[in-house]
Amino acid sequence: MTRILISETPNFVGKIIEIAGWVSVRRDHGKLIFIDLRDRSGMVQAVVIPDKEEVYKIAKDIRSEYAVKVAGLVKERPGKSANEKLATGKVEIEVEEMEIIARPEEELPVDVSDPEFNLNLETLLDYRIVTLRNEKVQAIFKIYAQVLEAYSEVMRERGFLEIKTPKILSSATEGGANFFKIKYFNQEAFLAQSPQFYKQAGVSVFERVFEVGSVFRAEPHFTSRHVNEYIGLDAEMAFISGFAEVMDELEKTMQYILESVAKNCRSELEKYGAEIPTFVPIPRIKLTEAVEILSNEYGKKIENLDIDSEGEKLISQWAKKEHNSDFVFLTHYPYNLRPFYSMPSADPEYTETFDLIYRGVEIASGGQRINNYQELLKNIKKRKMKPEQFKDYLDIFKYGIPPHGGWGLGSERIVQKILGLGSIKEAILFPRDVKRLTP
Ligand code: AMO
């Protein structure tokens, strides 16, 4: 017999089928043994009756998280006993044959069948191999996968070519101090803080490129939104007339991602009571205006336009109240707060850049880039950086590159905010933070 998926069982009422999966719970009721069996597609109830002596003996031996193969008859569950919460809740499998195919060496450290699963973050991550088996935890990664799929889909649809760029670099892309230095044979190298330089090289050839790739940041922070390795959703586009076009493209991208999660992940969203409201145009406000709003509406003072996480939360509240939007673009960041490659505005104190805030957290940064060789060189020197360290990057501009811009979008923060997760780490299979290098 060929194995079918548990989600398919309702199509086989009255038939003998074979399924395989993990035992979520075994319940003994009088002489009957009930087993909730889980595979990648869902969960179904299997019933073992004492008449089938051999199977009954095996079933008595079974514990949670054993992997088993089951052959049995698909039966409709009588009205009252149907489980409305389960997609397969109207059927059950009367077991004819059963085989244990893998058994845990020892008792599991946590009860993964608990639908609420309110573990503290450390326990959740320390026992990650096991805690990932919980259905509520799995839902996060189904949504995560949908976000990745939707991002690639919309990028391709919009004419962006997918590229993969190196993560071992000879210089620190984003500057600052948050880079990891590594030993690379007999020289020093850096882990990529972003694909910035290479995606710009990409547009000099392909016009529009995107990348889904690992990003490394040596940030010594213990916050709910920072990790030291994350997956960046980057894009870069040429022949733009200004950075508003980049925001337009990112806005369409976010709408596409959220709509595809809403459409394809209904049951996963439900597990978190999460809602994705109808998308509305994203308000765009200058950072200077945002700072005024924060002061006037919330009595919050921001020094030197350096908006902090509380400021981002409040400006998001304001966008929700005034524009019914979960998103807000903050634009025209000051020159000294942005990387050297940012295009200065007409008033050179500011830049043609933006951040995108979603439900109180920055999920993307972007803007237009300086695309003139001499200007870039001047800017590197002005910032007391060494042009020789950026030789390869500068070469991109030596040979001519049209006006362009792009963004870097944090994939895990999107999922964190869709579901209202307390920490970004919940949205990462095996997260890396200052103290965590395992599992
Ligand atoms: P930036 O440094 O703002 O911009 O990063 C872009 C986005 O990446 C996410 N992010 C993080 N996520 C988790 N943990 C971290 N430590 C972390 N740091 C950043 C955020 C952030 O908005 N090259 C530019 C982008 C560009 O202009 O194209 C850059 O890297 O969601």
C-alpha cells in the first residue's frame, strides 16, 4: 500500500489506507486506545480496538513522539465526537496494522502536544529539536516559508533577477563596528553585513536584482528584534528617477507578501489570533516631521533625529490612528546616520533614504545610492575611510552605472510582527545571539 497524507484521509471514507507520522498523544479509554497521529499535513485520530490482539499489544507500548506506520479503515466519526477544530476531525482511522518505525531513546523534556505551549524563550530554544515538533511552533515556519516564497515570486514578477553573492568579504560592507572578523587562510576577512556592494554590482549588469541570503551582524544587543545572523531580503533597481520609486516597489512587495500569507496560512494565523488587515497605501513622512509628531502627540523628545525603538513604536501607533496603516515610511534620514553610499538630498544634511516601520519595528532600510565615481570617492574620504579598501566597490562606478536604489528587508522581523511574537528568535529555527551558538 502507498502512504497517503493525513490531510487526505477524509477523501477515503470506507477505504483501507496507510499513513505514517508521529504519535502526538495516546489516550486509553476503557478498552479502546486513541492515538492522535501527526504528519507534515495535519493530525488525525486513530483508534485501536482490543479485538485486534497483535496491533493492540503494539499500541499499548506506544508513547508520545514515537514514529509509526498505520494501516486502517477510514470511518466517519459520529456527529458528537467529531472534532470541529481539526480539518480531519470528521474522520478517524480504525487501525488494522501498526508498526513502530522509530522510538525516542528517552522521555521528551517537554510536552510537545500542548496546544498553548507557553514555554519561556530559553527553554523553547534550548530544546529546539523537540520544541519545533509542537504544532503552534511549526505554524511560525510555515508562515516564514510563505513569506520567502512570496518574496521571490513578487520579485520575479516585477522583473528582478535572483542573485547569490559571497558572504566572506575582504572589507566590512556597512562600516561601523558590527562586523565579524574571521581568519581566512593567512589573511583577515569579514562576514557580510549585507549584500550591498554586490547587489549594486548586480544592477550595473542586470538592472534589477534580488537576493535572499544570510547576513551577519556582530551586534552585542539583547533585544527582542536583534540576532547575529539573519536572512535578508534584498533588492536593488536601476534607472530610477528618485527613491520614491524604490518605496513604491517595496510597498507592492509588502502587499503581495501579506496577501499571500493571509490567503495561504489561515489556520497558522488562527493559532496566534493574528490578523492581516486589508492593505492601505503606506504613509510616507519625513523623519523631521515624525520627530515633531512624537513631541506634539506623545511628549517624546528625540535627540539629533536619532529615532529609538520607542519612537518607532509610537510613530507606528500614530500611523494606525491617522491612516489605519500597519506600516509607515520614514524618509530623509540625516547624512551622518546613514552609510557612506547613501545619496544626499538637495539639502546635503539629509539623504534620499527611508526606513519602513511595521507594527512598531523597523523591518527595512533603503534608498537611492550615490552612483557617481568622483562623488563616492569624495564621500569615502570625507568620512575618513580608506578608498583603497573600497577599490573593487569603486570600480563598479568607474565604468558607469545608472541611478539606482534598493532595500534590505529583515525576513524574520516580518514574521515576528505578523504573529505578534515576543522575540524575533521565535521566528528563527536555530537562532544565533550573543550567548547562543547552539543548538
Ligand atoms: P540595515 O542595516 O538597516 O540596512 O538592515 C536592513 C534590515 O535588516 C534587518 N536587520 C536585522 N534583523 C535582525 N537582527 C539584526 N541584528 C538586524 N539588523 C538589521 C532589519 C533592517 O531593516 N544595506 C542596507 C539596506 C539597503 O539600503 O539596501 C542595510 O543593510 O529588518
